Amino acid sequence: MLKTAINLNKMKKHLSFRYIIALSLIAFNITFAHTLISIQLHDSDRHARYINQSGMQRMLSQRIALFSNQVSKDNSHSTNVKLIANMKAAIQKMEANHKDLTSIDFENLTHGAILKDIYFGYMSLNNKTHSYLTLSKDFTSTYTGKNANWKKLSNLRHEISSIASGKLLDELDTAVGAFELSASATVDEFKHIETYTYYIGLIILLLEVLFIFRPMIENIVIATRSLDERNRELVEFNYRISHDLRSPVVSSLGLARLAIEAIESNDLNDAQTSVQHIEKSMEGLDKLIGDILLLSKVKTTDSPIQEFTCEEVIGETLEKMKYLENYSFINFSTNIEIPHSIKMRRFLLQQILENLISNAIKYADPSEKFPTIYITAVEKPEHYIFRVEDNGIGIPEMYRDKVFDIFQRFHPKIGSGSGLGLYIVKQQANILKADIKYIPLKKGSCFELSIPKYMVRKIKLS
């Protein structure tokens, strides 16, 4: 349960990390799009202001000329004063607009070179506008009431009207067209950027689906399948355990009653036989409980990483096997081609080897003249390979696809195992990220454990 909780926590962190990345990418894309829109809105507002001001310059130039033409000695003094006031207001507005338009940073404006040329280049609109405004100001200052110099005013009026209806109007129109062209070009640029942003957004979405959401779904599916498998194993485990735990207890209770009856009738032979059967049942029960505890230890304990040589761990394993039945009749052949020390979870490796070697001893063929167990350890480019091979009775073909399933007993008449041994081996191999496989032989069995080198640290012997 602890291992499952740890794995679920790891998956939760992994999924959370991927989810945060996905949200960050989406947030980045939204922020980027918002920034582009804000820039475009700012540019649109700026260009609208420029177009409005440049268009207003045309209107003001004509308004000034109109007011100058309306000022006449035939008018009343109050009428002329009002016209001069309106003319001064138009001059001030045109002068303010001109100041704004000529202070634009043309370098940072689309088609700014054209506009700069219009105002300061071949058209010299800047100078012409200044000249026009100077004439207009001269006109307003010349008017002094009833004693105004009407001859000078007439000359100035004629000059103002001539300029306003001539090239100045055309050049102000050209400036308006240039500002409109700049605004249109900026909009076109934004449309291109908007298109690129749209496709970038689609690419980001596709990448999220491929590298974030799809792996997340795959992880969830794998986790769900794993949980389903564990639930299935748990149901089967509970059923088999309840049966296998209860069976020797019920048998022992029956044998105990028989032993009591035999003792009461002074039949010590029957009593001894019953007690021996009870002892055998309890030994089987003890083995089952031991395997259950070992399985629990495998699933809940994080075994330490230790430094050792393969020769040491194989030697210690064989030393433990000396007290098993059949050990003395079996020839052991070891071939260790890993001379250096390694650093890994020694407990798991030793448990796997103990289980495989003890099975090879237990299921040795009594009819075999030279029963032999071959133990090899070799180093490959990407893996360390451990192999336990024997010439025993092997595993019946009908069971070979269930070798590592839980509660599988292949020779119930020979051994009284719990059926958990090879299942535990498989779980231990999974923790080591190793591959364990059964290789059927013409005579006997072969189990091969392949541990990837990234799970093992190589240490040179001094």
C-alpha cells in the first residue's frame, strides 16, 4: 500500500507539473495575443489622431482663408472683430496641430520616410505651413479697427486665398493620404502578425496535446489499469490467503482431536502420527505466513543501496542453501564475469537469487544422474545478466505462461510451497526496473534476470 501511495503521489506531482506547463503555455499565448491587441489598439488610436489632425489642417487652412475674405470695410466693426477672433482661433489650432504632426518620430512609423519627406523634404510642407500661418497672423494683426490699412489687408487676403486654394491644399491632402497609407500598412502588418499568432497558438495546442495531455491520459490509463490489476490480485490474494490460512488450521484442529482420542486410548503411535501431521501443516502455514510477510516487505520497504561484488552475494546465497534437502546431491557451477564491485539494492538481488536457486534445488530431478545448477553473472553493454539454470524436472508446458502469476503451484505433489515465490521474484524485479523471464529447456528450467545499468553503479576495485 505504501508503494502504491508513493507511486500515486509521484504520478500526481508529474501530472500537476504537466498541467502547470500546459496552463503556462496557454497563459503565455493569451498574454501575447492581448499584448498584440493592445499595441494595435494604441497604434490605431495614434494613427486615427494623426489622420484627424492632418485632415483638420485642410479644413483650417480653408477656414482661415474664408474668414480673411469675410473681413471687409463694409462690415460693422463688431462683425469684423468676431471674424478676426474666429480666424485667430483657427490659426492657433492649425499651429498646434502642425507642431504635433512635425514632432512625430517618423523613424518608428510605417512609411515614415514618405511623411518626413512631405514635411521636411521636396514638398517642404513644414515651411509652407509656417509661411501660411505667418501671413494669417500678419492679417489679424494688421486689422486695427476702423482705421485699418484696408489696402494691405486686401493684398494679404489675396495672398492667403491664393495659397489656400493652390498648392498648400494639395500638399495637405497628400499628407492626409500618407497618414492613411501608414495606418493601412500598420493594420496589414498586424493582420500578418495575427495570422502568425493564430498558427503559433494552434502549434502550441497541438504540442500540448501530443506532449502534455496525451502523456497525461496515458499515465492515467496506465495507473487505472495498474489499480484494476492490483484490485484483481488483491481479491484473488484475499480469497487464496483465507483458504490457505484456514485449511492447515482446520486440518490441525481435526488432527489434534484425533491425537487426544489416541492418547486417551493409550494409542501413542496414532497420536504421534497425528502430531507429525500437525507439525507438517504448521510448517506449511509458517512458510505461507513467511512468504506473505516477505511480499508485504517487498511492497512497502525501500531497501538500502549497498556496495558488493557478485561473487559475494552468490556465495552467501549458496551458503544459505546448504541446509535444504537435496543440496548435498547437487553439483553447483558458477561463472561470474563481473569482476568489479557494483552498488545497488543488494537485498532485492539476493532475495531473487535465493528464490530461484532454492526452487532449482527443491525441484531437482531425482532420476538425474548428475543434477546440476548453473549460476552465471555477466556484464553486457546495457545490462547486467544473472542466470539460474538447472536440469531438474522443469515446469509443465501448460503453466509456462503463468510462471510469475500469484498462487501458482506447478508441482503440488513434490513441494508444499505457497505459490507466492515467483510472484515475489517478479515484484522484486519490477522494483529494480529489471526484466525477469523464464526460458524453457529441453531438460530443466532457466530463469534470466536482466538489470539495466542505469539502476546499478559500477565501482572499480582498488
